[in-house]
Amino acid sequence: MALDTDKIDEAVLALLLLTRHDHWRAWKGFDWDALSRLHNKGMIADPVNKAKSVVFTEEGLQCAEELFRVMFTKPD
């Protein structure tokens, strides 16, 4: 079975919002390959460092908020 890594990346980006703190940071408890792809797409800063969190880019944070809204909220 072939995986759609773009869909996985969108889900991971949206779920990063659940652990967001200090506005721009989120705990990096997700698959390293997905985090690397998100970095390559410009959504987060380089996840390979000693910090236990990643930093959203401005575009990444906006995308994460929109994806979270679409994927995980109920209609009014």
C-alpha cells in the first residue's frame, strides 16, 4: 500500500497545534520523516536540534490553523 505523505504531513502539521506553546513552538513528538518533510516545505524550522520543540514559520502556523479547523472542528 502506497502512503500519501502529503496527507500525513497535513495531519501532522494540524496536530502540532495541540502542543503549541509560546505562540510559535510545538513539541516535536511526531515521526521524524514527517517533521523533515514539513521543514523542507517551509512549514517549520529545522527539527534536528537539541530542543524538544519545533518552531512554526509564519506560513506554517497559518496553514496549521486552517488545516486544524478543517480537519478537527465541528460545523456550527
